[in-house]
Amino acid sequence: MLEAEREASRLLVYQVLPSHYGFNVHHLRRADAIEICIGQGAKPGTGGLLLGEKVSGEIAAIRELPAGVDQRSPVRHPDWVGPDDLMIKIEELREATDGKIPIYIKIGASRVADDVKLACKAGADVIVLDGMEASTAASPDMLMEHTAVPTMPALVEAVEALRELGLLGEVGLIVSGGIRSGMDVAKALALGADAVSIGTAALIALNCNKPIFVEDYHQLGTEPYACRLCHTGRCPVGITTQDPQLMKRLEIEPATERVTNLLNTMTMELQMIARACGKSDVHDLEPEDLRALTIEAAIMSGCPLVGTTTNMRTLLHNLGQLGDLGTLAGK
């Protein structure tokens, strides 16, 4: 935990990572929630690599690492190996914080229904579901393009799992990955999410990938709008870097205003959509407010296809039951 982070944050979620870099129980007690990170949507089931260029003196001191040395982040937590152990770990965290703050479990969207049920069994207060569209700088392209489940279909699976357990509305559900606008938020809430997280959208508002200092992009072998080299620590616009000269390029006050404008705009868009659906509260949005534009979207979301009032899954199930009759009629 950076002291400046804690001082500047009204609410701060302390993430417990498999690496345990810089883990400090005193910091834990100063947080407003704990998030046990099991996976990310952009690279489920894999660890990560922190290049030595980003392990500055300050970061090395906070994380208790040697400065300038590459660090591998493991995929597994060293102190538990399954849901039963996780239950014990959650109780330890509750004891350490006097049971005063909620505990989240963050999972990459893969075996969503099973993972949600196991997280509930372990005692999670909130499940954070990270879909395929989630980005992370050091994830290989192959993983980002070919692993994990897209955010919205994963959300539908998670809601069904919670409903099956009788915990829908009791265990919170936050989704992330590809949330860019108020419309994205509205769809997520309508499908059953309690809240959403954003990451890349806020970075873009800070100036990420903006076509300024173009020569620096070229030196990295990339172009504006397609950089994805945060892990190098050589961010041309001064965001994901510890280089003092590059950091000066991020003007804090204008950047703060842009992020504020983004959040306010997303909120107003969300409110406008809710009003258009006749709702006085954004959390009153529901699946009945949605219609799918394609058969694939109808099947994944469980929402009726436009021009119909029938749930596509129900229709396919009924067609399956009539399969034998259809074969006889064909003969």
C-alpha cells in the first residue's frame, strides 16, 4: 500500500495477491475491503512477470524486493490450495480485521458456475468476476485472445449460480472487463451485477495511447492507439512508468479532470438509460428491460430475441424435446 494512495482514497480495496509482495497486516486493517485475487480475465490460470525496469527503489522497498531485478508472480497462493483451505484463509483475514470489512474473491471468467459456488462456500461477501475483455499489460496476446469467457455471458452464468444457491442479492457480484460506457454499465446491472469496475477506460482518460510523443512510441516498436507496452516502464505519456522524466508528462490536474468527466458521463448515461426504461433507480434495471439483436446474444444472455417474447434457451429446450417428432415427420 502506498501511503499517498491511502491518503487520497475515500475507499480503498486491499488486494491479497499470490505473490504476497509487500503484504502487511497493518495495511490490511486500514483498508475498506479485502480482495483475494485468484485470477484475471486476460490471463486466467497463469501468473505474471514484473520486469526489473519497473522495480524502482520505492517499489522495491514497498514490496521487499531487490531493485531492478525481474520478478515472477506465481499463479497459486502459497498458503492454501483449495476451497476448504480458502475458507480457513478468509476466517484468518476476518480475525485480523475484527470482521469489520467485507472480503471479495476475484476470479477470471473460466469455469464460472463452479468457481462462483466454491467462492460462496468459502465465505466470500462479494465475488468479482473479470471477463475476457479485461486487459493487463504483461499478458501474452494468445491468452488475451483465446482464453476466458466474455464478460456478459460470464455474468449470466454467475447470476444463475447464485440463484441456484439461493444467494442472489446476498453475495455481491461485481463485473469487470470491457466496461467503457454507461450503456455497458446498464447492461451489466440489468443482467444481475451489483456494480462494475473499470480499468482501461480510466487509463485512456489519463492520455493512455494518445498520439503525443510519437517518437517514443516508435522507439518502443509500436504506435499510438496500439501500444500495450505498460510492462516496459517506458510509457510515452508518463502513466505506467517510474522514470522521473517520463512521469512529468502526466499533468495531474488535467488528468484528474478527464477521469472525473469520464465517471460523471458514465453515470449520467446510466441514469438516462434507466429513465428510458421507466426506472427511478439504476439498480432497478432487470433482464426484462433487454432484448437481444442476434440469436447468439439471445442464447448467451437468456433475453428474448427482438421480435419475440420467448426466452431463446426455453425455445431451444422445447425444440430439443420435439426432436424425435421432427425426425418422424421428416421421414
